[in-house]
Amino acid sequence: MFVLATMHIGVNFTRIIKAFIIFKDQPGGPAAYFNQLSNFTNIFGSTIYVAQTLVGDAFVLYRSAVVWGRKWWIVAFPCLLLVGSTVSGIGILYSFAKITTEGEIFAEQLSHWITSFFTLTLSTNIICTGLIALKIWRVNQLSTRVGATNLMPVLLVIVESGAIYSATLTTLLVTYLANSWAQYLLLDAVSPIVGIVFSLVIVRLGLGLSTSDGVTHTFKDVGRSFAGGSAFNWAPSTKTDDFASVAPPNGVEKIKIGQHGKKETTTTDMDTSHFGEESSKLQWTPLEGSDSVRMPQSGPAESAIPNRRHRASCRPSTGSGPNLEDWRIPSLLLRSSSTALSYSPSSQYSDMIFLDAIHAGLLVLAATLGHVSASPLQERQPQGLRTRPLVFWHGLGDSYGSPAMLECMQEVRDIHPGIYIHSIFVDQNLEEDRKAGFYGNVNDQIANVSLQLASIPELKGGFDAIGFSQGGQFLRAYVERYNNPPIHNLITFGSQHMGVSDLPLCRPWDVLCQLARAAARRGVYSNYAQENLVQAQYFRDPERLPQYLATNKFLASINNEVDDAVNKTYAKNLRSLNKLVLVLFSEDVTVVPKESSWFGSYAPSEDARSSFWPSGIFDKTIIPMRLQPLYTEDRIGLKTLDKRGDVVLETCEGVHMELSKDCWEPLIKRFVGGLTKTGHDSVSQEILRVQ
């Protein structure tokens, strides 16, 4: 945009110099020169303007699609307008080239194309700006209900940018229709204005999310936290509380912030020696002149924009269908009446921010909602009781802080007001967290998540957990191997407890998923795949079971399928669950076989009663849960849990992760939100047992 705007200004200066200096004494003077529409300089300048306008319209259209979770049908009409603008722009340039004699810009043969071009691009910008503003307003309504950051300043930035450009374009259209030569002045001004308004979003939101007081923090103004190679800016705000506090993960000492953000202490140290030698002493430092606290730094900053898609009701994203090597801080928890989260990208990804700056500002609010402190509703509960917390683990292709996860958390809060919710992350960077669903060592990821959960005081008495897709078997692995703090009720939606016999399909445009799937299929049981490709680590081919048992270090382990490596602790821990709720999707074609969500699997071909269909597809026999060796021999405690009546098999109608309200809400009401006795030193006693 900068290059095009600069080129356009250069061409305009050239035309002005020629008209008023070089050819001023020619017949007709400067006006005659400007009326030479087929002149190369005029056509070249017009080409630059048309190109810049179309690029700008494409950017604002793409931003609209991103903010709406890449629902392209929402921007279908603006896409048609963009096509119309392109045709009109080409028509303008063609008409200029066809004019062989001197003619005015207001000639009828030109006015149709020019009027259409201005009208279409104006409509595109008004509609797209409105779509972005509407989405931000809706998220703001959602987030402010739980005391999170006010997004109105963000909304104002978007509206300001759109209003400046739209007002200029409207004035240009009016002056042109009025046959006024003033349109030349406005036309020369529009090009730099286009570059400015698009950069305004980058500067205000790409370099720091606007705060509730309308001030945009820069890198120098906001404390930055680094964990596992990710970077976030945390800006705790104070509202009506006498004191809001920011607690280090282990709560060694709290930094108290009085009203109006006055800091009462300057630094606090946190002993994190058990996380590694390099992080044995981390320092938390309040920043001068702000309420912010500089978090410990433990790695290079990276940030990018997540990619996801919406679904019905609670809409966790999952793939159709960066290993965390240096975890330093299991959880960065902020204790305040309202925690405002500010997103600040590194220069490495600055080229991406102009596309998704708005989206990033919205997505990080999910983390705020995931770590918000007790609400007044919680405080009004009977003394000594609390609502059992809830933990989410997202699915393949999603991230812990996506709009879908934010939506799910809010729907749970609507059902159970005041409940504490934590969304598990492998990396605090949203895009890296999404990548970790494709690439990484699952065993290492679960080990690091166990540290993350153990560091959260609210969870120490136990919690309920929901796993979407592959997040379900990851949570089960946590139960079997760690379970400290313990999970009370575990709900898994469309999870692959007996693995998959074919890799999940990818959306055509999801390059990351396509690359991971292709790499996994080439050598699913190679050492590299089993150490680095997440999907390969729960790929269970019934035709290659010996190879699977010999190479797989995750699924074969948590299912205790290897005879000489049975871990009795796994069975003991799984039996400690109050309820294990297994949800299968009736039309699931992503999980193959879909019965894996109920611990079902394909039988090896020599044991299967195969019938050949006319279509050329073999009908494979499913071994159900209660006939699996891991069940009959009670290798993981599943049989004991089932005989006790605590394994619940549920079915949701629809395709993989298409959660309807009828399916989702009853499970949340039944298995989430029970009251327990408070206390962090021991496991909380259950007061309201799920029936």
C-alpha cells in the first residue's frame, strides 16, 4: 500500500509539473493537458489508483472473513462487489486507452465506469467495516459481562478508519457527479488516505491492543511475558475493588495494586527451580507509570494469528479429520476484578498483523475469560462451598484462545454462573498452540500440561474436564499418568480412545493439516513420526498391530496394550473418576472408525467377517468396548468403572464436532458445575454427586 501510494503521488507530481510548467503555454493550457486522457502518464496513474483500491478492498474483505472465523459465506456479497469493482476499474482503463482525441473526464462514455467503480468500492468498505464492527461489538457484549477488557476503543479504531475513507470516497463521488474539477484534488488525496487508514489499524492494534481508556500501549508501555517461545502482554486493570492483586504462578508473594493502579511493592521473586535450572529465579517487576507487571522472560517472542472455523452451538474447532521443549511458567494467572489482556506481536510476524490485527485482539480475550477470578455469584454461594472448576482441552486445528473456545466457556458460564474455567494450552502463542496439535511429542505435551494444571490454585481441589476430539484422549492420559490435581468428571467429545485407522481428512485450504497428514502417511510408524507428528501417535492400524505395539509410545501406552509394559497406576487412576462420559458423533467420518470414541476399533482382517460391497468398499467388523482386551482384562480400569455404572455412552447427531444445543447443554448441566467443599490442601469432598 505504501509503495502504490508513493508511486501515485509521484505520477501526480509529474502530471502537475507537465500541466502547469512544461505545457502551460500550449493551446488550451493546463486544462487541455489534463483532458488528454489517453496520455500514458494519465493511464499509468489511473492504473496505480485502481490497483491500490482493489488491494485495499481485498484486505478489508479478508479482515472481515477472518474476524468472522473465515465464514466466507458471510462476505459472499462483498466478494461480488469486489469483482464488480475489478470489472469497472478495467473498464475505466480501457476507455481511457480508446479515447484518441481530447475529451473531458466527465464524458458519458467514462462516467458509467467511473461512477460504478466509486459506488462499488464505497459499498464494499461500508459493508465490510460494518461486519467487523458488528463482530467486535458482539464479542464486547460477551466479554464485558464477565469483567474482561472493554473493546469499544478497538471498535472506534475500526469505525474511524472506515469513516475517514468512506467520507473521502463519498465526497469524491459527489464532486464527480457534479462535474466539479474539485474531484481532481480529492482523487489525488484518496491514494495516500487509503494507505493511512489501513496502516492505522496496524499501528493501533498490531503494536498493542487499545485499552479501555482509549490509550494504545506500545512495546515500551506494556509488560511482556514469555513462556515456551510465546509472548503476551498482560495489563491488569482495577475497577471498584479496594485492591487487585497479581499472583505469580506459585503464589510466593503477591504484587498488590491499590485503587487507581498505585503499586505497593516493586518486585517479587518466584522460586521455579523445579521447572529447570535456567528458570530457577524469575522476577516480576511492575512497570513504571502503569498497572502492568513485567512477567518473567524465558524465551524468544513469537506470535501469529490463529486459524479456525465456527460450528453450531458451542463450536469447538477441529481439523477435518512445535513441541513445547522449554516450559518455564506453567500458568500466568492474574488475580483481579478484571484482567485486560493485550496482544503484542513480534517483528517476525509483523507482516501478518495487517491481515489479522483485529482478530488477534479478539482471540486473546478467551485467555482472559479462562483465568478470570471469582465472580460475585461465587461469593454468594454457601460458606465453605464452591462450584467445581472446569478445564477444557481443545481439538486438532484449534487453539486454546480461539473464538470457539471463548464461546464454549461463555455458554458454560450461562449455565453455571461463577464457575472457574481454564483452557489448556501447550503454548501461549495462539498459532503455536494450534501447531502443537499437529506437531510435537504428545507425551511431553501432557507432562508439561500436568505442571500447568498443578500450578493453578483454583484447581487443586479437583475439577471437571472436557476434551474435544484428540483433547479427550490427552485428558485421559493425564488422568492415568498424573491426575494431580484430580479430574472428577471427564467428558470427551468425538475422541479417538482406540486411535484412528485412517488419518483425519483436512480442509482443502488447510495447508498445515495437509502437510502433517502427508508426512504421517508416508511413514506413520517411523521413529520421526512417532516422536514429532501428533496424528501418528494415535494411529492404530489393525493390519499392522505388531508394528504399532512395537513403535507407538503414546496410545499403546495409555491403553496398556503392550503386555510387558502394563502400568497398574493407569487403572488405579482411571478408576478414581466419578464419571467417564464418552460422546460419539453419529455421522462422524473424521474419526475412523467413529466407534473409537466409545473404545471401539476395527478387527484385524483375519478375524473380521468381511463382505464385499458393490461399490468396492469392505465392511469391516467393529470390536466394541466390552470385547476389547483392555476392557476384559481391565488393563486401564475401564471395566471396573463400567461395572460401577460410571461409564456413560452418549451419541450426538451429526458429523464430527458438530455440537448442537440439544446434545451439549444436557451434558453440561448433568456432569459439570457440582458444588464441593473448598480447600487447596487436599482433594475437595463432593457435596452434590452426579446421578
